[in-house]
Amino acid sequence: MRDSAARAPWLFAAPLLLVMAAGFVWPLLQALINSFHPNTPQGIDAGQWTLGNYARLFDSFYGGVLVRTLRISIMVTAISALLAYPVALFLARLPPRAQSLVILAYVSPWLVNTVVKALGWTLLLRTNGVVNTVLRGLDVIASPLKLMLNEAGVVIALIPGHFIFVLLPLWAAVSGLDPALTWAAGTLGARPSAIFWRVVLPLTLPAFVAGLVINFIMNMTAFAIPMFLGGQRNLVASMLAYQVNLISLDWPLGGALAVMLLALTLILVWAGQRAASFLTAGRGLRP
Amino acid sequence: MSLEIVDLVKVFGAVRAVDGVSLSVAGGEFFTLLGPSGCGKTTLLRLIAGIYQASNGSVRLNGRDLTAAPMHTRNLAMVFQSFALFPHLSVFDNVAFGLRTRRVPREEIRQRVKEALALVKLDALSERFPAQLSGGQQQRVALARALVVRPDLLLFDEPLSNLDARLRDEMRFEIRDLQRRIGITTVLVTHDIEEAFVMSDRMAVMQAGKIMQIGRADEIYRSPASRFVANFVGPINELALTRVETIDGRRRGIAAGELTVWLPQAGAGAGRGSASLVLRPEALRVAAGDVGTENRFPAEIVDVVYLGGSSECRVKVGNLRLSAVMPSSAAARFRPGEPVSVGWDANDGVMLDAG
Amino acid sequence: MIRAINFAMLIVVLAPVVVVIWMSLTPTSMFVLPLTQFSLRWYREALSYPGFVDAFVLSAELAFLAAAITLVLCFLAVYGIVRYRPRGAAALRGFFTAPILVSAVVFGIAMLQFVNRIGIYNQFVGLLLAHVVLVVPFAIRSLEATVRAVPEELEWASMILGRSRLSTLLRVTLPLCARGLVTGFLFCFLLSFSEVTTTIFMTGPSLQTLPVRIYTYMSDRIDPTVAAVSALVVLVSIVVLVLLNLLGGLRRLTSQ
């Protein structure tokens, strides 16, 4: 009787586990394996093993792409970080109905595919797009600003696009704080700014950091927005992956690129978690 | 530091949570706000603390008008039901919090925190974190944190509800003794009558945002101002009164439609519409023979309920059910079905407006 | 000041979507500003463009199947985790939410190479598998809240009265999860319907979902027709979102 109870959860989870094994683990393994084979005009040489694909990733061209991707991602994450707290605090103080509505407004664009959003940003930021037309019409600028086909355009479009990944966890953490904590701080003499820095910020930092990590990963791996707003002159990692895998059909290299991106992602997540547990070390806080 | 509240009102949307409350607390007094949940006592406390801004009325602490003052300028301290200890700070840093916001020099902070922790008997735990403490210990830290800043006023919001029963009893006395020693003006909010009675000098019973009665425990218990107060602070026997008349200086009426009773000299409802006679269970005497009180009636024992030190005797007078409480040694002789006489002295009853 | 930041952010977040809808209503073949006259001609263009209609049908089928399959798989798995609390629960949960961390690009590359390796490149089944995996993390999170909301005591009562665990699951738990299942389905549908990156990597011209079709169209030119199609996509999303919100789903899905 006890034996079947121990097996039962695994029976329930088995179908999903199988599908994940076949559709998630195996493909990743496949890419990993491919990355260690050399590529030839006839296809992947499965008989030979090499580290050459990884070596190629460190040359100046690929390295440059990586650096650009990092640069853009860091910029977007940094700006999002600055905006996240003001918005989350504002939201948390709204009456419940208003809060739901505003959250809905923030979440809805996320559920529209990024190609449509890229189209929207194109229409907004291009030379004779909405932004330039409005600014020229108001006589703020004389000639149109170059807001597209450069890194600036990518950054501008990615910030709102990935904001939700920081905002939601942070908002949840802020809303989840026991209000008595802020009242206790207040009655003990802390003015509102001190309450924020000494109580709210430390207690919501883990959620904030976790959100920033996800936001950063999304920035690093964005595809449609950099494609349309950055263009071919501003390659980022995902566009590079597209070229390598679907145009050059160099799957070993493509696999290596995928593995590298994944490794980077995992390192970031790990670092984020270490940061979070460092911040809550010994405090008995749930990270 | 005396506290003066005049006509305080707090409105939330359509709800008048605090509806014209006035009271004053003398310096060093332990004052309790007592009432059922939703009566406005917690809202009133939060108004005093500055967590909520009053819609109308005023709050004065030692003459100083606090009504519009922001929370952090009021120089009072509050102990919360959930303790509200900062989970990311050690016990020491929790207690030191209020001193740090006041920019007290480091050495002095160390000294005062040490003293405060010794006061609540937690000196050894200053490096622990709240998550590692028991409920009782957390409570003491919350107390130390409040006391260390030497506030003009100490506020408690149902501080003992999260503790188990035995600990609660202990802490009641500890807090009480501490308060007496330090002499700090204190306001406590609770729904627990025993707590209010044990700890307070005076209390206010609240209902629906208004104060029903203010007084000492014995005043409220023996001379409740209304049926609500009477029923709230302890069990009662309630008899509807009709045909109240005065005969030779003594008042008399018909209780529960059947019994002719002598009524207390003082009391509300005199001559006006409907009234009730309220009797505390311990005011009722039960005896096998003559019970020897002013009002006495033949009765029958319905049940004897053993409660430990005392017992409840449930009796039937005609169709009227009454409940009497007496030491268990006295109640032991009664059996269900036994004929007895039950009665009370007129002045042990209270006359109140019905409803 | 903080209020201003919030409004600004809200505007910026909604701007691209609003602009697409607005621009799709242009009466001429160019995006002329300011846009004062409106016309639906590009919607007619878009709807009569076979590429878009076929892609829409494919996307809808794919999303429906992916959501349905994911829901069944995840409901079972979540039930097992929540009710039995096995020792590997945290690891299981971590595993099931891993696709988010792996990111759509890496997964797309992996799927591309995988489907080619086993010979099902550019076929519906491979795409369906990918979409199921992509949507699992969200389904798990949403369903866990749903199942937890059903008090375990109800199931015990049912089993004490004689029903087996399985029968209880189907007759007692499942009906009580109805609302959560519907909102989970809608959410997964929307996520699959709007999936772009992984799909681009692993499909060819003969198997294009609507977002991918829009993408290839846009790589060629940007005109009101594609704006109209995009506006229709937004419309679908809005409809599903409104449904979700009415069923109280968003609150459940957005609280951690």
C-alpha cells in the first residue's frame, strides 16, 4: 500500500516527463552532440570529434556580436531596473480594481507576438514614422532622428517589451509585504524614503534580482525586435544563430552557439540565485 | 504624557469606521479599547499612531496636536499583532531601528539596546534573526524595540492573540508590570475581556465606531451602560420587564411576563417604554430550602455543568430559564429535577433599556 | 513624478500595438501622417491574401492542440506533485519550468537540429512537440494554483465514501478545477498562437504559422496589408485576454 503511494506521483508525472524527455532534453542533447562534430559540405561528419566550433566562436567577428548583444542587454536591463521600483510601488498602492486593470494593460502586449510589436516599433521609430513626424510637427527637431537600424532603436523597443519580466515579480513581492512592517518602521521614526531603503528594498531585493535575470536572458535571446530595428548591420546573437543555422546550415557551429548561449544563461541564473541568497543570508528569509 | 481625543472620525468610502470618538488617557495610565471585531478599535489605534489620517476631530498628546502630523514625527511606538519584526535584521538591529532613525550615537545605541533587551529578558539572543525565535521571544523583541526609543505613548494592537494560551497569561502580567515600572502612557486594543480586565486601569467598550462606555473594569462589569456592554463583558441572564412602578420608594415590575420582582434603585429604562433586567450568573443564589434574598422563586434544577473551580447551575422558574454560577463544592449537592428556590437581591440586578 | 513614470511606461508598452492598429486603417497604400481618414480596405486585402488565411488556420490548429495536450499532461503531473508531495517535487518543478530559461532561440536551434536528425523536419508533429514544450512552464504554474485551490479534504471525503483515487480525480477534483483549466487553456493557446522565434528556426516556407508568415512578409516590405493582418492578430489576443480576465484568470496567473 505504501509502495504504490510512493510510485503514484511518478505515474502521474510520467506522460509529461516522457514528452519533455523527447521534446526538450533530446533536442538539446542533439545540438550538444552536433557541436562537437566538424561540418563539411556534405553535412555533419559524425565520425570525427572536434572543439573547433567552439574555438571559432571566440574570434573577432563572433566575439563582436556577443559584445554587442551584451551591451544592448545590459543597457535594457539597467534602465528597466531603474524603472521597476517606481512603477511597482505605484501599482501596489492603487486600489485593487485599478491594480488589476493596470496589470492587465502591462501584460497584454506580452501576449501579442513580437513580430507585430516589431512592426509597431518600426512604424513609430523610422525616419518618417510617428515619433519623428510628431517631433517635427511640434518643431522640437529640425530633421528626423535616427531611431532605427541602430542599437538605440533596439534598446528603445526592448525596454517596454521585456519590462513585464521584472515588473511582475517585483510587484508581487511588494504587494506581499506585511503592511505592518512599513507601519512599524514609520512609527519608529523612519520617514517614507527611509522606509523604502531600509525595509521595502531589502525585503524585495531577491524578487527584483530574479526578475532582472529573466529580463536579461530575454534581452540576450531576443530575435524579431533586433532583426527589424537593428538590421543586418547590428547583428545580435539570435540573428547570428539564424544565419549560421538556417542560411549557412552550419549546424555544428549553430549547436556550439546554442550551447554557449545556454551556458551563459545558466551561469546568469546561478549568479542571480547566489546574489539572492547572499542578500538573504542568515536572515531566515525565503529567497 | 496624556492623550486627548476629541470627536475623532474616520470614514472609508461609505463606512464610518470611527464615528465621533472622544476620550482622554491620563499620563502613565493603562487604557484599553475593548470590543468585538469590526467595532473600530483597531482603526482608532491606527489613527492615534498616524497610520490613517483622521477625517475629522483631533488627537492631542500632552497638548501637542498630532492630528495632521505624519507617522514618523509623533514619537510614539506600537507593538503589532504580527509583531512586525524586520525579517532581514537581527534582534539587535530590530531593536536599534528606532534609535538609528533618530541618529542616536553608536555607543549610546549599544547601551540602550542592551538595557532594553535585559528588560524583556532576551539579552542572550541579540544576534539571532526573527525567523529563529519563538512567538513569545518575537513578542518581547517587539516590546523592546518599542520601549527603547522612550516613546511618549505606547500602543498595542492585539499583541497577544498570536500566542498560545499559557504564554498569553504570562505575558499579560509581564507587560502590565513593565508598564507600571516604567510609567508610560499605554493604549491597548483587544477583543479579549479577560485581557482588558487584567491589564487596564480603565477601558472603553466600543461598538460600530462609537464608544459605548468608559470606566474601570468593575464599573463596566457591575454597572454596564447598555445591554450590549453588559452582554459583551460577561454572560448575563436577561429578563424583559413590563409594568414598572414605584411602591413606597421601592421599584417593582413584572419580569418575563410571569414574575413580580423588586428592582434596583438606580438604573435606566425607568418609566420609559421597554426595559430589561440583567442579572449576572454569580448574583443568583440557589438553595434547597429558603434562599434568603429579596427576590425568591421556586425553581427546578435542569442541569449542573462542572467547569472546574466553579459550576453552572441551570434552573427553570416556570417557563423561564436562568443560569447561576457558584463554587463547585456548593453545586455538587444539586441533582437535575430537584426542586429548589432561586433568588437575588434587588440591587444585584441592573436595569437597562431593552435592545 | 512616480505617477508620470507609470503613465509613460504604460504608454510606451502599449504604443507599438496601438500604432499597428491605427496605421492599419490608412485609406492609402502608404502610412501617411497624420492619419485622419480611416478605411478597412487593407483588412479585405489581408483576408483575401491566401498566405495569411492558411497561416491563421495553421496557427489556430497548432495553438488549440498544443494547449489541449499540454493541459492534460500538466494537469496530471501537477496533481501528482501537489497531492503526493514526492521528494523530488522541487526538481520536477524546476525541470518543467526549464524551457523558459533555455530561451526560445536556443530551443529553436535544438529543435531544428533534432527534427532533421530524426527525419521529421518541417512537419506538423515536430512543431506541435516544440509548442507543447514551450508552453509547459506556464501551464504548470497556472495549474498548480488551480489544483491547490481544491481542498484535499474533499478528495479524502470522496475516497472514504468509496471512490478510488482515479475516480475522485475525474469526478470530484476535475470539475472543481474547471475554471482554472479553461483559463489555463486560453493562456496556453495565446502563448502558442504568438510564438515566433522557435517556430522560425524550425520550420520552412511550407509550414508557416501566422506570426512567421507576417515575419517573412515584413522582411520583404512593410505595408498596410501586413499592418491589417497584425491588427487582426491583436484583435484575437484581445478577445482571448478579455475572456481570461472575465474568468478571473489573470490575477491567478500573475501572482507568484
